[in-house]
Amino acid sequence: MKHLMEILQALLLFVLGFLILFSDSIIMNSLKTVFITFFLISGLISLLNFIITKDYKNNQYINLIVGTINVWSSLFIVNNYELFLKVLPQIISVFAVIIGITFLIDYLNKENKTKLDLIKILLLVIYSLFLIGQPLELATIYTKLSGLGFIVLSLYILGKTVLEKQNQKEQKTNRK
């Protein structure tokens, strides 16, 4: 069930990233429903994932935090869409920092630490700091970069989930 939730989130991120990357200003103004739906569904998936996987027993509350933020974001967008579009790069930057911290915690808890994971974390932090420090006049360019970032992140999550599922199957066959 956890893998299904991760695959759904990756697909949602990919669609959102694709829409953001290839949209112009007119389409960005009409994406209100897409943003609201994305944040609401993604938030609900994270909250359900938190409950189903019983992360609260392990004191891991990242799904609860991300789910709550996404649900509140969808409610915010309903009334403040123009403001949302202006601060979208900064919001994505904060989201990237949260993901970067999550990746860093996962990296520190791993026994097999690869340099690729560390490079991924560093790139995410650099990207988020660069994005948050730019003026609003350049928001369109950075929003497009954010769309590309969503696509890359979705492919990473999808690849990671597939590899985890494949490793679980291999471990089950090796035990037999």
C-alpha cells in the first residue's frame, strides 16, 4: 500500500511539473483547479500514508506534516490564487528544503551511504536557496525550473519505489 501511495504522488508530481513547465502565463492563470486538486489529493495521500503505515509509532511525522501543509495549501489557493502564483517559487523552495531535510535524515540513517545521494541532497539545497533568493520579477523563469524540478523529483520517487519493491521481491524469493 505504501508503494502505491508513493507511485500516485510521483505521478501527480509529474503531471503538475509537466503542466507548469509547458504552460504560459494565460495557462498558469487557468491552472487554479489543477493546483487545488493536486495539493488536496497529495495531502490526503500523505495523511492516509501516515495512518496506514503507522508512522506515528516510529515517531516519523513527515507524512503528517506534508499532508497537512498540502491540504492547507489547497484551501489557501481557493481564495488567494494570484498571490499564490507570485510566491510559487518561494513555496516550492520551502517544499524543496523540507524534502532535502527528509533526504538528509534518510541519508544519515543509511548504512550504505552513496555519494550520489549526497550530491542529490546538495543540489536540492542549492536549488532551493537559489530559488528563494530571487526577486519576484523572475518568478516565471523559476516557476518553469520548478516544473522541471517536479518532473525530476517524480521520476526519482518512482524509480526509488520500483527499486524498493523489486528488492522486497528478491528478498522474499531468497528466503524461500
